Amino acid sequence: MQEKQKTTQKYVDSEEYQNEIAQQYKERVSKFTRQEVLDALKTLNIQNLPDLSEIIEAGAGNVNATFLTKEFAIKLNQRKERPEYLANKIVSDRLGAQVPVVDVLAYDYFDKTSFEILVMKRSGGNMLLDDILGMSEQDREIIFQQVLDVIEKIFSISFTNFGLVNLNGKESFATYSDFLVKEFDEHVAKIMAEKLCTPEYIKEIEAYFKKHAHIFDNCESVFVHTDTHMGNILHEGMKLTALIDFDSSLKAPKVRALNSLLGFIDNPQQFAEGTKDFPKFKGKNFYHLLPILKSKFPEIFADSQLLRKLNLIGIKEGVMWVSQNWSTTWNAEMIQGLIENELPENDLSQTYHGKILLNQKI
């Protein structure tokens, strides 16, 4: 095996990386014309149609094609591999009248239109991304508490199996362990086929991951929003107006929700990569929100296996990002970070989540 070198510089913090990711967004987002969007709205019998000039394409930072009008937010997808937006309709139908979540007006999957399209009522308020840094800690805490209240309500949607909410009824796994291993195997196969990292490294990560993946065998399945951060939270003053973007939602254990929530608290810059907002979030954190998170979900934090579960979820997510091949240099940095920090057999205090939960003086 090649000698493991300590990572001395984070490529993710460099301007070069930010430019690389911005370019990747431009290349990966599906392209649609405003006329195609308007025609689809007509086909779906959407009332109060906008003028063509009122349809605005959302900026970079979203891998899906997103358009905005005064009244609507519209997402389009032309890939038929699997639905990308169905989870938004499910949560809107189930909870839209009870809590501030995405309000879906129409959804079509290559039936009435020639693509998948999600039409949502545009929620009022501002994106928390735009003003969170100018808010007092107390004001942030008020908004964050409301977000957690919504997440708790979303947890009330339970399932008898595990997997992607978008594939509910089409794909079923008896345990979350089964689903995680299946996803992990797919990412590893892509990494190996495209030679995205040193084979010995991915084999070492794979052996560790599969040794411990059974830890999720007896977990319960609930609806989990996996992308909770300042870019998906809308508010008016101190009132939450919507939690949005349920595209990657899972039928999973509640602990899975902590992945993005702890990432938001510890490293919010990751949610602004490749956008104009990255510089203002670089190096920032919101650790004052951690006690609120712990207080809201004490049963999750009381789990004696919490760090191991977060560790495995983090490894799987890291391998997924490498398989998506956004950046060759970043791939190497991610894999090396997993090898150096995320494969301990016993002491998990120096893993990413261990450092967040055990080493913070709060």
C-alpha cells in the first residue's frame, strides 16, 4: 500500500476549488428554455400563468434546473433513471396543511410532459442563507427551533421499509443497513471503474464500512429531510415560512437527519460551495445551535452507538461525493481524510462527528 501522507492543506478552502465547482454546476445542470417552462405550466393547467419575461432561471449552486416566477418555483429534470422530486409532493400532501413545508401545486413524471416537473407555490420570506450572518444568536436560535419542530413533525411519517422516498413503493429494503450497503457498493463500483482513487484505499474503507454496517439492523424507518441548511430555510422576521428541497429525502432512522444539521452547525460553508456566498461563510460556524438540537431530540443523542452510526453515515456520504467526481484533487483529499480520521475500531473521539459532539465546550 502507498504511504499515507498527512493532509496539510484543504483544497476545499481554495479559490481554485470554488471556481472548479462553479464550473461543474454550469455543466451539470440540465438546460431548459423559458418557453418550455411556460408550455409545461399550461399543460399542467396552472392558473395565473406568468409572462415569458417573468420566468427567471435560478443561479448556480443547484444541480437541478430551477426557475422562479413571482408566484411559483419550478424544478425540471430530463433524466428518467428515477424520480428526483416526488418526495416534495409526498411531504406537501401529508403535512402541508400542518407545518410550513414546500407547497406543491403540480407534479408530473414524464406523463403529461416530456420531463419530470415540480411546480411549487413560491413561499414568502427570505432565504436564511442571505441574512443568517447578520442575525443575533438569539434570533438564529428562534428560527432554528422552528425548523426542528418541523423536522419532528416530518418524523411522524413512518414507513415499513427503507430507501429513497422518491422510490417509495418501487424499491424496498428490510433494514437501513441493507440500503446503506447497496448504495455504498454502487458508489464503490463507480469509483473503481473510473479509477477515481487509489484502489487499496477504497478497499480499506470498504472493509471497515461493511464490518460495522449491521449497526443499523434494528432501526425504525421515518421520513428524513437530509438537506437541512440555511439555503433551504425561508423566514419572515422571526417566523419560519418554509422548509424546502426534499429531493434527497430518505426512509431512514432519525439519526440520519443529523448529518446535514451537524454539518450546518459545524461547517456551513459546504452548503455555499461554488457560489457567490462562499466567501462570507468560509470558516464560520453556528455552534450555539448545538444545545438546541440536543434538547429537541434527546433520544437520538442518548443512543450509545450514536457516534458509530454518524461515522458510517459520513463515510458513505464521503464515498458518494467521490463517486460523483466533482474534483480530482478534492477526491484525493476526501479519501485521505476518511483513511486518516474515520476508520477507528474503538475511540471515535477524533472522527469528524466525534470532534463536534465530544470536544465542544457548550
